[in-house]
Amino acid sequence: PQGAPLKPLVFRVDESTPGLVQSVLLERGWDKFDEQRQDVEDWNLYWRSSSFRRAEYVNVKPWQRLNHHPGMTNLTRKDCLAKHLARMRSRYGESLYEFTPLTFIMPTDYTKFVAKYFKEKQDLGTKPSYWICKPAELSRGRGIIIFSDIRDLMFKGTYVVQKYICNPLLVGRYKCDLRIYVCITGFKPLTIYMYQEGLVRFATEKFDLRNLEDYYSHLTNSSINKLGASYQKIKEVVGQGCKWTLSRFFSYLRNWDVDDLLLRQKISHMVILTVLAMAPSVPVTYNCFELFGFDILIDDNLKPWLLEVNYNPALTLDC
């Protein structure tokens, strides 16, 4: 009835829903769905980590939103992302999509990789070349191998092998990468939001190409570095722990006369071009959105490189 007070919006969760999401919604006046006392359709937002079944997309009501869109593995699975970006490079030119390292999908591209490896080895002479091998489906740094000698390459299943970026921008001699949070609220029309704040994740040992087996020196995943011996130590420039906010990082760059606005613009273009690579293959489904974590490395020439795109980026407060 006109003039009656509006009901609070209702969110539905399961055991996988981040506590942070629930806290924010409760702070904003939402109610938590209670299946014991509420009708099965009496909710507005369903947020969970796992994907939804096809029937759940079909049956979603006009007043409801789901936090996953179907077909997102085309963006977040490393081999699928590599295929889409390779297709865009061949169609629109190398220069437009030069923000990803040279990538081979294993085992399909094994012969091509071996040929490239030995050609580069011949060109470099005694200088080593560096590569990184990642499982296509895993996250949090699991199963990653960094190698210079092809005899050290071991994989079982589907992996991607990429040229290792040997000249990362170092902060106090520590490697870092950026976690950029991106929300897509629709594909028709394509609507992308980039969160202006974000995270910078640091390795907790000083960068050293002479020791490729020291993952605390080469990997920036917080899940790995928070277990390192130097995590609690006060590190040069970085300080304690292994994270900064994105705004602190850009402030640090400004102190070195870096045009941080230009760097942000390059990152924005990279995000748009990456999403455009897979947007046509996404099924038409309404009332959905998706939150991604784009992992981006900046090299010492201030060029941003796309490392990967994460499904269900971590939203835990653990430091």
C-alpha cells in the first residue's frame, strides 16, 4: 500500500559465502534469508562461491540477483583465457593484445614450446631463459614451477607455460603484483566497473633469479607468503606483512615522479580488452553479475602485464 514502510532487502548465503560480504550487507540494512520462516523465493541476492546450476538461472525471478554469470571459465581458467586472447591477437594484431606474456598450452603446444625454447637458447648463448608453468585450474600459487632448464619442466594434466617476466618493478628489492577488483554487471550491454581501491601483494624474500626454487622470492600469493619466515619482519620499504593498499602503491610511485594516472588508464584498457575477448561467448542470462580479481604485474619499464583472472577473489580479512 502507498505509504507503507519498505521491506528490507534480503540476502541468501551458504557456508562458502565470505563473512565480509555478509557483514557489509547487514551494515547496509539487509536481512539474512531464513529458510525456516521465509518463502523459498523471498530473497533479493544469492551470493556464494560455487557456480549455479542451469535450473537456478532459468528460475531466477525479476527481483533476484545471482553473484555468478554462466560461462565465466572462459575468463578465469588459464588455458581458456590464453585461447581467447590468442584469437584476438590474430584478429586485431599483436600490438593491441601485447599485455600477456608469450603463452603455450600444455600438452597441446608442447612441440611449439620446445622449438621456441631451443631457438631462444641458441639466440641467448650462455644466458639463461626463464619460464613459468601453471596448472590451468588451480589458484593460490599451487602447482607452479619456475624453470630455466627444460629438463625441470614437469606437468600432468592441462598447464600453461609462459615466458617469465624477469624485470618486475621492485619495491625495496621485493617483487609485487596488483589485485584489481572488477565487477561485470551485464554483457548486453557490456557493463564493467573497476574498484578504485585494491591490493598490492608482495613476495617476502628479495627478488633473486639465481634461486628459482625460492617461491617466497618469486610468487606474490598471500596464501604462500603469510607462511614465510620473513612475513612478520619489517622489510625494506615494504614494511611488515605482504600487502599494501593500491592507493598506497600509487602514492609511492608518485614520489618517484611516475604518472600513476597513465598507469591506471593502461590497466583499465587491459581489463576492457580482456573481457571483450570472451564476451561474445557468454550465454545471455539476466539478473547476474560477477566479481573478478585481475592479477597484474608491473615491470621496471612501467608496463602492466596480465597474469591471470580469478573467479571468487579472496574477500577474507586475515592480516
